[in-house]
Amino acid sequence: MTTITSEIQAEDSAYYLHPFTDHKSLAGKGARIITKADGLYIWDSEGEKIFDAMSGLWCVNIGYGRQELVDAATKQMQELPYYNSFFQTTNVPAVKLAKRIVGLAGDNYSHVFFSSSGSESNDTNIRMVRHYWATLGQPERKVIISRNNAYHGSTMAGASLGGMGYMHAQGGLPIPDIAHIEQPYHYGLDHAKDKDAFGIEAAGWLEKKILEIGADKVAAFIGEPIQGAGGVIIPPKTYWPEIQRICDKYGILLICDEVICGFGRLGTWFGSQLLGAKPDLMTFAKGVTSGYLPLGGVVVGKRVADVLINQGGDFNHGYTYSGHPVACAVALANIDILEHEGLVDRVRQETGPYLAERYAELSHHPLVGGAETCGLMAGFMLMKDKQAHITFDETLEVGMICRNHCFANGLIMRAVGDRMIIAPPLMISKAQIDDMMKLIYHCLDATLDELETLGYMESKQLKVNAA
Ligand SMILES: *Cc1c(COP(=O)(O)O)cnc(C)c1O
């Protein structure tokens, strides 16, 4: 190891508190220091090149190293690095970006509220839907229904909306008036049932919950079109249209958290456009700037915007960095690239279907169960015996074993329990998908070897050749 690596690692552990990290255990190992990036690849301080199949944290949609975004930021910083929109002022990039996003979202939408992250945007959603109902004379409509294993961010409100038990376990969460239903996870919950029938049943859990709480107390339902951090849970195609029908039936607002699915990941500008929902509010962040600068927000549908604007008076909510001119200028340059290079169409027509084909082949690997993709999101479950649908004992942390092989072999693939997930940058080509699949096969074979050596697999099984 080079001295620079060990020096930075020592300072890292002395001064820097990382998100979602057990510091005592990290201090023993030392963090990997990422020093540069280009295209699909990142490099660490030891000069190791790594294929980033997670687009950072689901955000680097156009890939790393695009000079156009650097230029947009530089120019905007020189002209106007910052000004707020609180006191009857505005700035050009924020206006242009709001108009552009409304155009991409479609006829249902009229305005955008900006923040700097997905978490903040979901805080905004709670404030906005409760203010909406109070303005309409129904202040008792406060409850927001979400789902187990959902991820909506890490602020008090974001973590409360989320359905992660280990997050609720710290800090006295969830906050009041948030309820959760089960997630539409066919392979994990009821794989033997017909998938479409399962989708209808899973959406029905929302109706049950509405009736249990009382429709006159429910403000909104929130869901990620495809659950990301929960392990890339792709719902049956019947699910979202049925959720929409139920929301309409009881007049409750629908919020789609598009922080991952937005800006092209599923081959449409927003995931709900593909999956058959027409949300009243859409949360965005991550891909809007491809992660080059922090920016988030809420796309507001006409139903909500009309009430807020014409009857709501002051909305007592906002952030110092709402509509930050530099972040908005970078987002505009990012959308230019997504449009001019046809990346969203390419995901829908070419790379998305190709990844689906390659993942169908991956299903033949002895460890792989329930491999599924949608656009450029994909996941599978590491199975002890997939014929008999037997999972590994959770405490064996088989997902971590696989992730460590990926890490050691130059591939970033994430483990959520024993689900292995990817979400590569949208500029990935078919040839680069082949490169990625080679790495995935290699890491799966190495994992299988280790599991057999450890005695975690019942018997030696035939390995599929990494074609
Ligand atoms: C990442 C994420 C968030 C939180 O975004 P931050 O920018 O980390 O606050 C919210 N919702 C979803 C679906 C996410 O994936």
C-alpha cells in the first residue's frame, strides 16, 4: 500500500464520520479512497480501476467526466454563483429548469419546487400534501401510507416514510401519522402465485390500510416506482395501475418517489410513465444532475398546484438552496446530454432489452434466483437451493461475501441482504454490458467456490461457463 493511501485512511478514520457506517469496523480495514473517474470507471488511490455498475449511488446517469457540466458550472459561478428565491426574486437557470422538467413530466404537471436532495424533497412532500388538505378544509387528512423496505431518504421525515426497520430503530422513528403496508415483492413473498394476480393482491393491501385508518384521514400514498435501496424490487405490471385506481377511488394523493427511476433509468423520463401511474407529486434528485452537484425537488401536478397557488396563501417552507443557480445550470446541461445523445430512448430500445436478455441467461447460474431487470436496474437473489426456493441463513451474510468478491475483482455491485443489485450509467453500450456480465459471472463463480469451501451449499453443483 502506498504512503498516501495509509495517510489518508488514518485521517479519514480520525476526522470523517461516514454515512451508514460502523466506524469501529471500518477503522480496522481502512476506507478505499476513490481518486478519479471517467465514463463507467472509477479509480482508487492504489491505481486500481473499478467498473461502477451502481452509477455512484444510482445517480451518475450520463457517466463520469463530462466537460459540458464542468463548463456549465464554471460559467454560472462566474455570472451568478448564488441567489435565493425567497423574497420575490428568481434566477434564470431555476426558471429554465422548472419549465424543462414540467415539459418532460407531461400534461398532468405545472410546477417544480426545488431542494438539494431526495430526503429534503420528501420532507417537502409531507408539508405540501398536508397544507393542500388543510387548505381544502380537511386538516384531519394527515396520514401518509408508505411500504415496508421502501427508501425515501434519511432525514427524520424521509426515514419515517421509508420502511427500513434498522433505521426506525434509532432516533425514535417513525414520526406520527405515517403508516406502512407490505411491499410488492413477488419472488420473496409469494413466488408460487401467478405474478399478475399477486400484483393486484399487493395493491389491495393499500385499500385495506385506507379502510382501516379511515379514508378521511389519509392524505397520500408514496412509493418508488421500483424500490431501489430495498433491493431492486420490480412490481408485477398489474400493480401500479391498481394502486392508481385505489388512490382515485378514495381521492387520496399519489406521490411517486422518482429519485432513482427519474431521468431515464427505466427508458422513460420518469418511471411512473412506464409503469402506468399518474402521480400528483414526483420526487426527484440524483439523476437530475447525474450527481455532479446536489439538487432535488418535487414536480407538482395541476391538482395540487392549483390549490396551492390559488387558495393556499403563503407556503411556509423552503430551503436556502432551493433553485440554486449553479446546480440548476448543471442539471440543464445534463438534460441536454440525455436528450442530444438519445440516452433515454437507447435504454428503452436497446440497452435495457439487452441487459434483460443477459440477465435471463444469468438465471442458469446455480446461485442465481429471481433475476429481473427493468431498464437499467437489475437484481437477483443468491439462493441456497433455487429449485426448492431455499434462501441462505441471513446470519451467514452471503450477500457480503459476494460483494467482497466484486470489490476485489474491480466491480461495484451492491448487496442488499442476499440480493445483488446493479444500476449502471445510462451511457453503457452493449459491448460494455458484456464486459460487466463477464465480471458478474467471475464474481459469482468465486462466491460459489467460497460457499462450497465454507460448507454453506448442500452439494457441489455444476458451474455454468462464463461465456
Ligand atoms: C437516494 C434516495 C432518496 C434520498 O435522496 P438523498 O439525496 O440521499 O437525500 C430518496 N428516495 C429514493 C427513492 C432514493 O433512492
